[in-house]
Amino acid sequence: MNIAIDGPAGAGKSTIARRVAKEKGYIYVDTGAMYRAIGLYFMNEGVDAENAAAVLEALAAIQVEIKYEAGEQQVYLNGKNVSKKIRQEAVGNMASKVATKQAVRDKLLDLQRNLAATQDVVMDGRDIGTFVLPNAELKIYLTASVDTRADRRYKELVEKHMPADLEESVISRQEIIRICTGRLHRLRRRRMRIIWILPRLRLTKLWQRSFAGFHSRKRIGDLHL
């Protein structure tokens, strides 16, 4: 059984994915963490993400692994556990840049699909239901306003005692929206089985409704909350 959860950063994808995975006893796969691992490598090694040759050379030297220790996903970059380091805001910004590169996406695609082929998974990220797992039994789309997403991300960093800048978070989210055209955004949403639009919905209530959708396994169309 595969459950795909899509949506922009800060919409609550990881929170919902973890809860559903725990409730059903499935493996939770945070694909964003994989891109963050590559972003961390690019930062540490000074790789220019806009230089195609440099990107290919760097990818050849990168090995990203997902392991599960004490029931939690751990991300390894070239043999080192980087699960905490990749949560820094600067790494997240770099991950957003590298995620737009086809070579990076191709490198991680096989790893993501192999996990889904051998395990019952709840996978969240970008283009999961439309590209990575197009045949997933349940697809959910989550979104929220730019300010709401930036605020959630800011609070997450503060709770983890990491450097946090609310204004920077808002700017970075707006830049991501600028890159994603409205036409492509609408196309992806139409292909989703279940779509959640979240201007003010609390995550606890969202989880309850998402889980209800899991039990029904039926197309309910666009749901504006």
C-alpha cells in the first residue's frame, strides 16, 4: 500500500505523513530530506547548482541512504548521519534549488520508488502522486498560505533551537511559488485523488479528515476547507 502526500513546504505534509504512518504501521519516507542531504553536500563543497557539469560531477560522489533506527527515519550522506544538520534553514533553501535540477531528481527517483515497491509507505514531498508514485492507492494534496507555511517553519526551527528568521522564511516560500507556474500547479492538482486546501485548518483536524479519506479510498474531488 502506498500513500502519496504532495504540497509546498510548510503545509503540514510531514506532520500528517508521520501520524498516518504510525497509525497504520507503515514506513514514513520524507523525500524532502533526501534533497536536503544533497543540498548539504553542495553547500559544504561549494558546488554551483547552476553549473550543469559541476552538478553531475558532485552527484557522482554522493550517496544518500535512508535507514530506520528505533522507528525513526535517519538520513545518511556518504556514510554519515546528517538527519539533524539537514534541518537548517540554509540547507532547506539550497535543497529547493537543487530539487529543480533534473539530474538530481533522477538520482533520487530510483531510491524512492524502490522503497515504495518493497514496503507499505507513506511518502511526502513534491510530485509524489503525479510522478514518483503515480499509481499510489491514496493521494493527498496539502497547501496553505505563504504566511502560514513560513510561520510553521519558523516555529519548527525555534523548537529545535536552530537559527530562524521569519522574514527569510516568507521570502523563500514566495520565491518557490514564483518558480512554480500557476498552469503547472493546477495540472498537478487535478491529477490528485484527494485535494486539501488549508487556509485555517488545524493540523489535528486535518489529520482526522485525511485518515477518514484513507478508509474510504474514494475520489472526493476538490475539498476547500
